[in-house]
Amino acid sequence: MEWIQRINAVYNMIRPIVDIAILSFLIYKAYELLVKTQAIQLIKGAGFVLLVYGLALLLNLTTLRWIMNALAPGLFIAIAIVFQPELRKIMLRIGQGDLFRLDSKPRLGQLEAAITASEILSQQRRGALIVFPRRINIKSIIDTGTRMNAEISSSLIVTVFEFDGPLHDGAMIIQNGKIAAAGCFLPLSEQQDIRKSFGTRHRAALGMSEESDAVILVVSEETGAISIAFDAKLYYGLSPIEAQRKLKELLDRGVWGGEADQKASQEEAVEEKKDALVEQ
């Protein structure tokens, strides 16, 4: 019994540390989830409503308090309707994501094969859509295409995206160091401010990046531009070297910072491409 008391004494000593560590982990994951799903607006809206209600209670504003009490049930319903896309994304990430699973990253040589194929397809004005999943399970997307389970090579990727091939219109999924499937259907983006010059491939790439944490490599059939979609943003008109660096960076470390600067550079690249097309 003495050893049980010792274990209990040790546990009582480290219990506050364990408690704080688990709580910190949960708060970090909750924050990461909100940032990835762009649901921070939901928190701001709810915080504003609570602030108004708190002021009404603090200052004893009976009329405002009565209105807030009357509107409270309707406000919750309104928030659920207005922020339905964000709430759906949160539920998808909670249901599909695995907090403790490590990323399955392709090796550098496999990334080089994908970039080399993208460069060839870009020069030949052939469209391509290649998805690199990370933590979130996309089995439902893989099931929409043709299973391949093939070794990654630039020649195979180029062959799949041939003009008259049966799989060239869909997306290729590269997972666990292999080409898992091709000809897969991706969800289209729900964003309303997508430029009209972007075709279905770019909309599908953005849609996939909104629904998951995957990194998507896109080659435009119209312009040959190489782009990367990630975290509901499109990095347009990258050189092969820039695309490889960005792809490796995102898959290796899951970089979330610096998005404001990247977004600005994305917009500048889009404008430059549009100006160049107009001049041509």
C-alpha cells in the first residue's frame, strides 16, 4: 500500500502540470481549427453580441436587456444560418481530422517529379490538378476516381493528363509516396470573389483547399500558369522553382504564417498575368 501512496503523491505533484498541458493543447488546437476554417468571424460576432448584453446588464439598461433576451433564440438561429459554411468546415475537420496522426509527406524526389511534370504540361498548355493530402482524410475524394497505387514519375503524371486520356479532366491524388488515384472529382470553391479568368481547375483547387488541409498543384490549360492552392488561397503564376519551394515548405512544416504578404504577392501576380494576356 505504501507504493500506491507514493504514486498518488507523485501524481498530485504533477497533476497541475498535466492539467495545464492538456488545456493548452486543446486551446491551441481550437485556435488552429478556427484559423484554418476562417471561422474567426464567428467568434467576433458572438463576442460582440455578448459584449452588448454584458453592457446592458452592467449599466442596467432594461430596454436593451429586454430586447436582447427576446432576440437571443433568434440570434443563435441567425448565426447558425449565416455562418453555416464555416460551421460545416469545422465539423468536417473534427470528424475527418486526426490530431495525433503525423503527416505523410512525399520525398523530395517525388516532389521534383511532380514539378517536372507540371513544367512539361505548362509548356504544352495541358491542364493538371494534383492533390497532396496532409492530416485530413480525403478517402471520399479518392473513391470518386480510379485507383492506381502507382509509383510517382513525371512521365506517368504527364501521360495521365494527356488531352484525350480518360483521366485528364479529374484530379490526381498523391498520398503515402504513391499516386493513389486519378480522375478524382473535387468540390468547387464557395468563394464569391474568384476572378472570372480562373477556370474550373482553379475553382476545384480552391474548393479542395477550403474543405481540407491538402496542398493542390494546378497547371492552367489556357495560360500554362503553375499555381498552388492551400488554406482557401491561391498562389498564382509561380515558376517551377518557386512552386517546388512552396510545395516542400507547406508539406514539410504546414506553414500558416506570412499569409498577408503572400496574399498580396498573389494578387500582384494575377494582375501581371492578366495584363500580359491583354497585351498579347
